[in-house]
Amino acid sequence: MSNLSKPGTDNKPAGTYKEVGPRGGQIKNPRTVKIDRGDRLPPTQSKGNKWQKK
């Protein structure tokens, strides 16, 4: 299992993150975000979803 990050987590490595389900599974219409060093991960579309670094 890859590292999954909760929304609002900061101090993550810069890069592109994809929204996944609570256990890392695929979801419909996942969001993809690009963050810079020191940025906070944004909220997800549904409660319980997490972010996975691409």
C-alpha cells in the first residue's frame, strides 16, 4: 500500500497528488492537485477520501 495522506496535511514533498478512496482504491472523478513544498493538501470531495502521491 502506498502512503496515503489525509486532507489538510502539510510538509509533504512537492508534486502531484491524486484523490483516492479511504483505503487507496479508485473513485469516480478523482481530483488531481499539484502542491509546492510546504503547501497543505486541500480538502477531498468526500469525507474519508485521502491523497496519494503520483
